[in-house]
Amino acid sequence: MSGAVEIERKFLVKELPDLGSLHFLKLMQGYIATSDTEVRLRSDGSKHMLTCKRGSGLTRLESEVEISVEQFDALWPLTEGCRIEKTRYHMDRGEHLVELDVYQGSLEPLVVAEVEFASEGASREFAVPDFFAEEVTSDARYKNKNLAKEGMPS
């Protein structure tokens, strides 16, 4: 699979900052395949994406294409039993964008922060905000595909 390299750190959030003025999206996400290469559908209501990811931990390969609503609707039934819903808030932290995912349904009250980086070096230099808790970048239980399959980690 060819695609871009994604360098991302993931953290649990111990307390939510004020979200009142932040841009947000309501996301529906479902998985067609959850093996070493995951195949995901995501919709924010206006944009529909098909994404393939390979790898785990800090650095992974990712390839994403926009699909039509008709294509999304045709594929969505294949994700039954392996879905999540969340509200994603965008927060600027210096030169980095923090994506705060507030999960709904059976994953409530889980809140996770994801930060993407241009390089592994930049990821190491990131000043972790006070409202972040434990880093779960390498904890497979907090991968979205596993949250969709297994539910809330114990």
C-alpha cells in the first residue's frame, strides 16, 4: 500500500478544556477490515472518506480518498458491529493541531487527544498540555478499530 506516512501521538484526557469556541465535527466511523491493514469509512455528514492504514505505534502508512455519498452508503452496511461515533474538536497548540475526540454511546465518557507531527523529532519535542493524561500511542486498546470492535478498555 502506498500513501503518506502519519506520525501521531495519542493521549487520554483527564479534564476537558473549554470547548465553547472550538470548531468541531460529528463523526461516524466504521471499519470494513481491522487486520494489519485497516480499512475505514468516515463521514462528517458532508464529506465521506475511505481510508487504509498499515502499521501501529507512532508512525504508520495512511492512504485516504474521498468517496461519494452513494459509495459511502453502499459500503456502510459492511461496517455493522464495528462502528464508533465521536465529536472531534480542533484546538491549536502552538504549531500543532490537537484533535480532541469525545466519544459517544458505549464509549462515553472516553476522551482522547491526537496530535500529528511532521517528523518523529517534532513529536519528541512536543510540550504535553496539562489537561493530557497518560500517553496511549502504543496501547492497541485505544486504536479506534479496537474501540469499535472491543469497546471501552477496562
